[in-house]
Amino acid sequence: MTLTTQTLRAALLGAAATFVTPAFAGEAEDALIAKIVDAYGGAALTGLKSIRMQNTSQNAFPGQGYTPDYVEFTIFKQDAQLDLENERGSVEAWSSNYNFAFNTRTVSTGDDIVAINYTNGTFQPAAAPDYYTAYGAVIRVTDTLLAYEIAKRPETAEHKGETIYLGRPHEKISFEIPSSPPLTLYVDSRSGLITKMARETGFGPLSYQFGSHAQTGGVTYAKDFHFFVGPDANIVNVNRTLAVNGVRNSVFRMDRGIEAEPARIDQTEMTVDEIGGGVHFAGQTPVGGAGAYTAFIDAGDHVIGVGGYAGLQARYDAFIATAGHDKPLRHLIVTHHHTDHLGGMGEAFAMGASFVTPANAVGNLNTAVGETVPDERLAVLDTTMSLGPVEIYDVSTNHMESMALVYIPSVKAVFQADHYTGNYVGDAPSPAGYGTVMLKKRIEELGLDVETVLSAHGRKAVSWTEIEAAVAAYDPDPCPADRAICRNETN
């Protein structure tokens, strides 16, 4: 049985005679934390009032490449300013590539945390309700802040033994910050510097790697940072600077000219909406999570599904309860090769469904199912095909080389993934990316009579009029608000 530091300390104080070891519990943790604090500046670290970190990195999203062969890297900039004394933050981010551009800022304003979208000049309450939820991602990628936090909460620490990392002796120590799984630090036994942090999540093991340590204002920080999801590189740092105790109060306010975002559709609970003609649309968007929606099409004695995010069984069950029948899911149409859209394929396979898939998604489909799908349960999409009441088209866009665009003539609706998601009540269009432009173009090239567009990521059944308005408002300028972060005036 593994005892926590707190449990050991309590046991020693209450029944010391039962322990024969001369070392009191907590000594290993306290000694290692002291070494970390000393390596990161001692009193300069523990007395930090604020910190500003500016990053330029190349980011990749494992499983999200244009093809399944490899993942493209995208430039990403971040300007993070944290008031450590009062637990306030301002984190601005900018990124632009062939598929999308965004410029956002999450900022503490008074008692609120708001998310500003500079691309369309609006704000909304942030999904994160508190400091550590909103800014924990910044803390986890900054070795200086990890050192600051473990010194702040030593009672959560637990020594995890010794190991060899990068050919050098290291000690491992875990600790906790609010709203986060336990974090395990790899501490160089000689220098006391943090060279790696690891944690486990639903996405698998995450590895945060730090190097090329320097000092600023008496505080140590790693100039190099790399982040891995399992074996895959996710963030490769290009440039990082750190400044301490210089964050101004003026940072924590709303910009002039920013307006409240239109009212959003509530998607937090599981819903089943009837589109018409035997077509239902089921799913939800948990707070802080990705939307996961599936269209279920009545095909007589069975059902055809499209939209394969994890949780497919729950969406099917909700659909069946609403539709009032128990017709089996006989076919599941795979939209494309991105791994997040294949999370429910194992569920579909267990439910007895056969698959229709673009050719380049077969390998990832088999991985998601956990075995090779037999030929009799696999149909590979070749340009176009009909499946009962639906038509399926293999289209190429800027986001992926091959996507199954599903058209349901009876309701004049298409189902697509990743190219547009309507979020607002009424007719207000959501900001469009270049993917929206390409989606509209492909639908028009096919000559489809479309009135409604369904998305794998959102509940709203979007009108074609909204798609037209969103595309008309599309701005290809990657820095439309003329912010310094995307004018190359910051590193």
C-alpha cells in the first residue's frame, strides 16, 4: 500500500513507535523541494509577485494531419501574464495556417474570467470558472511556475524514487495543483533543475520537457520547451522569454470596442433533435469539451449513422428513446481519418455496424476498432456511392485530403465535419475559416440542393443562408485586429 506524505506524517505523529526507520516521513520531499527552490532562485522564486512569458512555437496536433501519414506543424504564439499574488491572468494566443487563424485572449477582469475573440471583436464568459482551470495550462508548461507551485503546496508532494533520465541521475516527486491530475517532476539530482514533467490524462501519457536553463531577475527558467502526447511531438518551442514582477494592473481589463458575443445555443446536455423525414441529430458539447454529434437516418428496417466521436452508444440510446423504436445501427459512415472522429468506432463495431470509409481512413479505423475490420463489414468510398436514403461523396478540402460528405436528399441536408459549426441562437453566423469557404465551394460544385448543414461538432442545424453569410464575412487576413502578437512585434 502506498501512503501519501500527509498520511505518513499523521501516522508518525500519532503512533511513532510502530515505525523503526529513523527518517521522518516528509524529509525526502522537503529536502528535494528545498533543492528545487534553491535552483530556481530561492527567495526570488518564493517571493514572485507576477510573471510574463512570451512563447513562439511550432504546434502539431497528433492524429489531425492533412493525411494520415504525418502531422503538419503550425506556428503558434502566446503572451501569458500572471498576477501570482492575486491569482489573475491574461493569456493571449495567435495562430495561423492553411486551415484556420485565430487571435484570442483569456483574461481576469474583476471577479470574472472572459474569453475575447479579436477575430470577430466579441467576448463571452470563459468556460474555465477559476484561476487554475483557466491558466493551469500555462503553469504546466513553465518549469519556473511548477517550482513556484510545489513550494507553495509542499503538503501535496510525494517522493517517487530515483531514476536515470537523459543519462543523469534524477529524483521524481509528484504534487498537485487545483483542477489538474497529479504532476510528476523529474529533478536533476545534481542541479535541482526540473528537466521533465509527466502526467496521465484521458489522452494518454503527457511529457513536458525543459532545457537550456537561464536566469532573469534572479529567477531560473528553461528557454527550451517541448511537449509530447504519448510518442508524438505536439509542441516544439522556437523562442521563449521570461520576465518577472513587471505585470501591470492595466492588463486585467476588457479592450475597448469589444462587444458581447451573441447568445449561444445550450449544448451541455444530451439532446435529440428531429431534422425531419426520419432523420434525427443527437449529441452534446460538455463544458470545456468538444462537441460530439451523430446523425441517425431511418433506412426502413435499420438505421444509418454518420459522426463517429466517442460516446456513440449513448447517442444511439438517446436517439432510440426519442424515436420510439429499436432499429439496429447497420451502417456507420466514417467522415475522415482524424482520430478524434474515430473514437466511437469500437462502439459501432460492437453494436454490429458495418463501415463506409474513405480509403485513407482504413488504417486509423482498424486502430480505433482494435482489430482489422473484416471485408464483409467494410465498404471503401470511391468518389461517390449511394447507401439507401443517403448519397456519399468523397471530397478534398484544405483541412483533409479526403472527407465523406453525406447528403440526405429527403431533407436537403448535408453532414460534414470540422469545416463549420454554428454556435449562436438565431441567424447570427459564427466566424468562418477557410474550411467554410472550401465546404461551400465543394457543395456547389456537386450541384447539391442544400437547405441545412449538420456538423459533427455542434447541435445547430445551420441554414444555407447562414453558410452564405459566414463565407461572405470571411476575412483571410491572419491578423485582422492588428494586434502586436500577430504583427511580429513580440517574439
